[in-house]
Amino acid sequence: MVAALGETTGGIFLNRIRDQMLQDPEGRRILRERPKITSETMQLDTLRQLPDGTFGREYVRFLDDQQVSPDTREPVHFIDSEELAYVMQRYRETHDFYHTLTGLPVTVEGEIALKWFEMLQTGLPMTMLSSFFGPLRLTHAERERLLNVYVPWALENGSNSKLLMNVRWEEWMNRPVEDVQRELGVRPCHQV
């Protein structure tokens, strides 16, 4: 349902993301080549052989720890434009890279923080809805931590970092996570 909501409410914002991608050489290349993020294209077994601390090794560790794969992302159904459908699909496929980059856990708080980050990056309405209504599921202490730790982190990093839709993640796998964070302008979130 969240995927369908994202598709049906994101039209104007997908155009804006696409336009931002067209203004960046790497974004243009991504739109031209339309790479897919799958278990096969990412060669997960090869990533498992990379040294600890490399982006690829930490990404596949995240997938393994969460027992997910890049193949579990819902395909786009409700966007007529082939190009904008690809932008939405790419957004979905890169979500786990964001977890690896930011250090945010897969908890309700971590996911809401990541939606705040993504809201600043993309402006997609579904990220706004998740950001504002997601906290209703939290305890008082979790809401306090969200508002005092996660949201300030997301506001700073989401607005000051490179547009992550312009990152060809597939080519960053051999690099140390700290170098990737530094180059993209993302400070990892150190939770309380």
C-alpha cells in the first residue's frame, strides 16, 4: 500500500527528481543506462568476499542481517511514464544503500528517521506522510529520541548531502564506508 501511495502521489516530485538527475553527469548516466539493483547485478556472493568496512561488504552484511535481498522491492505499477517509473523504481531499489550509508537501524525509529532524510532528498509525499504519522506508533521515550536525535540528524544530513539518486552505487562497493560517507556529505547517525 505504501508503494502504491508513493506512485499515485509522487508525479510532480518524480519530475523534480528526474530534472535534478538530468542536471548531474552521474544522474544523466543512470537515467540513460537504467541499471537495476538485483541480487544478480549486485553479485552478492562477490560482495561477501570484500574486506570488512568496504561499502559493498557492509551493504551485503546489512541484507544478510535483515534477511532481505534487493529482489524484494515492489515493481512500479501506477506510473505511465517509463522514465518516471524508472526513477521511482531506482528510489525503491536504493533504500538499503541508504541504511548502509547512514547506519540507521531497521526499527520503527530508524525507518522514520530515514523517511525524514528521504523527504529532504526527494520531497516525495509518501516520505512526508511516513515522517509525520509514523511517530504515532512510538512510545513517549521513542518519540523523544526521534525528535531530539534522529530528526535533527535527518534535517542536517538530508539537506546538506549530495542527492543520492545521482549515485551509481554499483560502482562504490570497493570503497571504505567512511570515504563514501565523506564524499557524499553524510554523517552516520549515532543513536542513543
